[in-house]
Amino acid sequence: MRRLLHALTGAALFAAAGLAALATPNVASAADCTPAQVVANGGFESGSSPWTAPSGAITADSGQSAHSGSSYAWLDGYGSTHTDTLSQSLTLPTGCATATLGFWLHVDTAETTTSTAYDKLTVKLGSTTLATYSNLDAGNGYVHKTVDVSAFAGQTATLAFTGVEDSSLQTGFVLDDVTLDASGGTTPPQPGDPTRTPSAPGYTVSLTSDASGSSWTGHESVTFGNASPTPLNEVYLRLWDNAHGSCPSTPITVTNVTGGTPSPLSVDCTALKVTLPAPLAQGQSGTVGFDLAITVPSGADRFGHDGAYNFLGNALPVLAVRDAAGWHLDPYTNNGESFYTVAADFTVTLDHPSGLLVPATGTSVDTPGAAGRTVTKATASKVRDFAWGAGPFTRISGTSAAGVKVNVYSVAGISSADAKSMLTTATSAVDAHAQRYGAYPYGELDAVIDNSFWFGGMEYPGFVLDLVSTTALTHEIGHQWWYGIVGDDEYNSPWLDEAFTDYATDLALGKTGNGCWNSVSWASSAERITNSMAYWDANSDRYSTVVYGYGKCALHDLRRTIGDTAMTTLLRSYAQAHWYGVSTTAEFKAAAQAATTVDLTSFWSQHRIDG
């Protein structure tokens, strides 16, 4: 996952000169619903294509400003009888339960009336009018609009924005960052283990920071169900960042628990058992709430602050998982990751000084708070964790060719050229990974750049920490799929996200990995690609070499064994089948064997892939 400085060292053992680029795949989805963002060039940064628009409507003119990037669409604004239409043909994927059109709209008018809509903007999909706005909607700045278009699943229709002005007093309709996200549908069951619970958590969090953004207090609640036929008598909250303190003096404090009875902290103060008032049978649900206080320690870490810049990875308590092996209460590891969670929904409200920018998981909307303060509300669906930062970052934004909004937040000392380079890397990487494994489903992506990070890079859903490094950032963005969308037990099976992400990074950067397996040299008979973090913590000097390096080379070898086409189909189909679920080594081995007529028994043995 992160700790990529070590990973790059290991991977360097296998670097080959003159690596040829792999073809970009174009493979049909194997899932009922392939989550997708179907508007192309929704940020207008790539010119007019594929939009149909009047000449000059898509512009970077200084007469208005973009919501992100430099370009936007400006309809009307002439002060005379005029009609402008901006349109694009879209195809919504089949089988998706939800589809949402989103766009940022700024209405600028010279009309003075407060009651009559003289100038209008109509939004249509096909022949259906979705929404109408007018000079009465004028205001300062952009407002985010959303419309449910789930009824159009599986259809091809033209999205059109039509602005109509009357004969006097101009009204301009300014649009940017247009998206149409389709998701949901038949979410695959979490394969191989029907006992995995608590299920479908929903977290609601409200926190207020101090002046520096390094201290946060407020409340968190989580609602959850029991998917297992075995009653649920208790839940465990993982307070992962207490590993950064000296138990029992901890940076994460939970008090005033409701919905259950808390026990003393365990597992080095990182686990809090909450006994439920009554056992939850299969299909029943419960809610646990508590007051929360977070103090960010010094240090440029995934949980720490580098001067004025705060990084809050794993700071929110999240539910542990119980599966066929029982409760997973593994210890925190600083060498890699211990995190194992099911996909959840988060609504997080962060009240902070207006001088601090707050990049975060999910889609964020800022509103004014008390004097000198801003309230950032971030929402995220089907994510495994929530992370954020707070500080006087410099932000630049852009939109990938596939329509993903990307924000790069830089600390002082990062040059504007390096920030722009990382924005280019991020927009390229998110599209490259999406084309191989399925569309990026999390709306926007925030990359926080600080060259003081000792670990190289760290990933969270929709939020990554990174150095100025093309390889590292491409890797961390790859984790949006391999750990984020396709989950795994990171403590017991770290190769399922690290090796897969390093392999995905190679493909995105055009590297074939030819011959890299030839350099493999095992340190002992106990060394396996599939060893757990318990083994790697005891043999930390071999972790990146084996899990990242040998792991990705094994996947390159598998591709050569079963063929490029079969491997491309295998990984995309596997990702789709485990979308928002959890992967295991046994499931991947079974899927790989099903993808080829070659007997892979000796392959797994040779490559030391057990499970």
C-alpha cells in the first residue's frame, strides 16, 4: 500500500531497460452494473470535444471563472434575444440502481426582478426536462446541482443545457465539472464468506477543529447490520491511531458511548469492544454513538502534522470485521497496513478555520460557518475508510479525460511546476486504472503532496498522500481499485493489494516486467509472497522486495503463462465480481484457473502463492 520508498527499492531489483508499452485493454464488463462516470470532458479542459456547443461557449475567458481548472462553458450573457445549447450524447450502463447527474452552475444576471424568470436554462436528457433555472437563481459563485436520472439506465440519450435570453438585460449561465455517475445495482455478495459482519455500516461524523487543525472534537455514530446467521453480541471499534501514542495516553479518545456498553481498550489501545444491549439476529441492525477527540501528533506521517499541515489518516474509529475466522483484532503495523473493513457510507462534517483547506475522502462542499470559519461537508459512498487533511495548502484542480475531478494540495516548498506535474500524473493514472478495472466511482480524487513523507505514499479512498513522484502517485491511485474497491484483509494478505497495485502501476506506466522473475532469490524456505504482516514485521527488510517486487513479477509471469488477453479479462472480471467486496487468495487462484486451460498448480507452487 504505502511505504513505497521501500517498495521502489525492491522494485528496482527488477527494472529492465527498454520496457515496451502494453496495449490499453478494452474489455466488456462481467458485472451486472459497472459503476461509471459517463460524461466525457465534463470539466471542459480538453476543448469542445465531444460536446456540441456554439462557438466560444467553451472558454477560459476572464469574463467568468472556472469552478476547477481553467475552462468552463458560458451560455448566453448577451442582453439580447439569444439561445445557446450545449449537448453531448451519453450511454448509461445497464443494471445500475442509481444514476446521478451533477454539475456546478453559476448564474450571473443584470435582471433586477425578484419574481419573474425572464431568462432560463433548461436541462434535458433526451426529451425529458430534468431541471430549469433562471435569472432568479443568480448568486455569487458556483452552486452544485444534482438530479436523479436512474430511470435512464441502459439508455443512450443526449444531455442538453439550453439557455434562452429575452430581449434585454443579460443573464449568463456558467457550467463546469459536469458528471453523470451510475452505480449500485446488484452489488456482488462478499464472495467466499457469508459470515462477514457487521455489514453495510453508515458513519455520521461532526467535528470541530482548533485554530491549527491539529485538534478535533465532536461526535460520531455508526449504524450497521448483521449479515451473519450467527447473532452479533458485540462490535469492536478500531482506534488505529492510538498506536501512535503511549497506551493509555492516546491521541484518539472515545467517551460517552451510547447503543452499547464499552469495555476497556485492548490491543495496545487500538480496539474498543462495545457489548450490544441485545444480540442482533441476521438482518437486524443497531447503532453505536460516542463523543470523539483527536489530537494529531508531530511528524510527517499518515497520522501526524508537518508544521502547519495536518494529515488525518485512520483517525476515525471504524468497525472491525468478524468473519469465519472470528473477530479480526490484529495489531497496528507501521511497516505496512493492518486495515480490514467492509465498504461503508460516510457523511463527515468538518468545522475549521477558513484559512485552512481540508482535502478529504469523498465529495466535499464548503459553506460559511461562524465568523472566520468554514464548514466542509464530505460525503462518500461504499468506501472502506475516511481520511482528511487540514492546513494552508496550495490547491490546483483539473479534470481527467474521463471526467474525474482531481485536486492536488501542496505544502509550502512544493514548486508550482511539481504540483502541475503531479496533477498531470494523477489525471492520467486514474483514467488508466479505470480503463483496465472499471470506472472510478468516488467522484473526485484528492492528492496531498509533501516531500517530507518518510514512507513515500499512502492511500485512502479518494485521498492519497504522496511525494513528488510519478511512480509513487500512480501506485497510490492504483490502490483506489486494489484495496479500495476490491477489498482485502491487509494484515493477513498484504500481497492482494500491494502486488496487484504494483502490477497495475507497471501497466499504467507502460512496463512489461519482462524477465523480472529471473532475479528472484528467496531468503528462506518460510518466505512466501502470501505471508502475513506478522511475518513481515519480523522480517521487515524483505517486505517490499517480496510482497511488492516478487508479487508483481508473479502476476507478470501469470500473464505470460495464460496470455495477455486472458490476463486482461481475468483482472477486470475479477475486479467487477468483487466490486465493493473482499478478495481472498483462494478466490483469485480459482478465478485465474478458470480463465485458462493451463494447469496452474505448479505455477502457484513455484511462485510461493499459498491459500
